[in-house]
Amino acid sequence: MRVLILGGTGPLGRALIRNLRTANANAHIAVISRTLSALPGASRVVAGDQTQLLPSPEFADDLASFDAVVHLGDGLGPLQRGGGSSLAGEADRLVAGSEAIARAVASARVPLFVYVSSIKALCDEDDKRVLVEGSEPRPTTLYGCSKLRLERGVAAILGGSVTRHVIIRNPVTYGEGGSGSLHHLTRLADTPLPLPLGGLTNRRSLLATRNLASAMAAIMRAGKDSPGGVFHVHDGPPMSTTEIVEIMRAALGRPRRLFGPGFAAASLAQHAPIVGPLARRLYGSLELSDALFRSSFGWTPEISSQAAIAEFARESRAGAKET
């Protein structure tokens, strides 16, 4: 198997390389990234912007030699920090760049293209629905709207080609080297302070990096007749923020010390101008169904949420001590 990973030097790319290498020691795994770094398990690492390589005839020939292209480097991540209309032009440029990659993949007749999108293409921090692949999209942020645009662009470009495309929507993803919302929650949990996170019944789907990597590997192991399109992936049953913090504090040897915030205080916090997005993640619900993916690819997670969260909390503490 020959796999090209675009933007594979981060935690997810590294986890995917480990998974592919464990399953097939002879796999040829090439990575293109804006930063060149040591990457255990990779056969080849090329530093550069993948969109700038597209006009090269040598790159087109090289692309045609791969069985699968995995797109992890759409560059849209910084849009999550806000910026509104001032970043609209940058979003347009990044979406167009990834669409150009999809066109190059189609021209090279690569059998499989995997793009990791986000559940933000459907909604923001809080949604009362159980989200399935066909749920009505309701993104309101530039990041979510750009992800949805890119999903639709990839589907339009590859829909009539020989390239099977699989788009993965993931919820909050966490794991070694992570820096997202669960990392911040771990730092909060690793204090002796009482926290207003007790008695919550919200429902949040999570996804460990290890599980996302194994899901992507399952797609690549599937035969050419396996389905394409959009799929949701997560660890398993949703958890409340209370349950998540309890697991973290137990893993870190901290006392539970959680108390209920009260409905009025929680509602006020979720609508506050500055802390609103964080509060909606803590108190709100965002639940996915990944039944379609599991039945289509025969996939089950490598690790449970409970075990992965405990492992993540301990690794986050160790990483904080090193810095």
C-alpha cells in the first residue's frame, strides 16, 4: 500500500502512521507538510505547501503512484479563533487550495481520497439534535461554514471520477499532543478547587486521536467497492461534562469536588459575550451517531472514552511538567 498524507506531522498524522505501519510494515507512507521534522514510520517527508507543488509535472506523476491520499492539512484550524469577515478572504483561499488538491487527485486517478472535516460543518458548540450524516447543516462560524463548503466542493469534484472519496466529521478530538478544549478542561480538573460542573446531564460525543486514526486505517483497508461519502466517527456513548471531569480527577488523584451551577447561572454563562463558547461546550450537548460508519466499515474503537480520557489527563499533566 502507498499512502500520501497531506499535513501529517501533527498528532493525528503521527497516530495514523503508527497504525498503518503496525498493520503493514512494508507500506510506503509519504508525508507533505509545511514543516519538515523527524517523523517516525514515514518513508518520506517533503517540506512545502502542497498547493504550490500542484503545477509540477513530477508531482502529478508521483501522485498517480499512490493508492490513497489523506488530507489533514486544509489549514482552516486558525479560523476557530475568530476574526469574522476579516478572515473571509483567507478562508476562500484555503478552500480553493484544497479543492485544487481534489482536482489533482481526480486527474491522477488515485483510488481513494480521505478528507478529515469536522462536526462544525453541521453545528457549533451546542445542538439539541442527535446528529446524523443527513442532518440539516446549521454552521454559523466562518470555520464551520468553510468546512461545509470544502466538503461540498470535494464531493462535487470527485463525485463523477474514479476516485472514491470519504469525508470524516469528528467531534471534539483529544489525545497525545492535543491542545483543544479537552486539554483546557484537563488543566482545570487538575486543581484542588471546587468546580461548578456537578450534576450535569448534557451529552457530548468525543473522539480519541487513536480511534480516529484506526477509523481512517479501516477505510484504507476496505475494498474498492466499499462506500464513499460523508461519515461521522466517535468513541462510543456520549458523556456529560460531569462524567468527563470525574474521570480526569480520578486519574489525576484529585478529589471530586464538583457542585451544580444552577440552571440560571449555566444559562447566563452560555450567553455571555466572552465566556459563552466555552460555557456552551461545558454545559451544552453535541451528540453524534456513527452507526453508518461502523456498519459500513466494520469498525470498533481501539480504546473506550473512559480509558482514553484517563490516559489523556495523565499525559497532559506530564507534558505540563516538562514545559
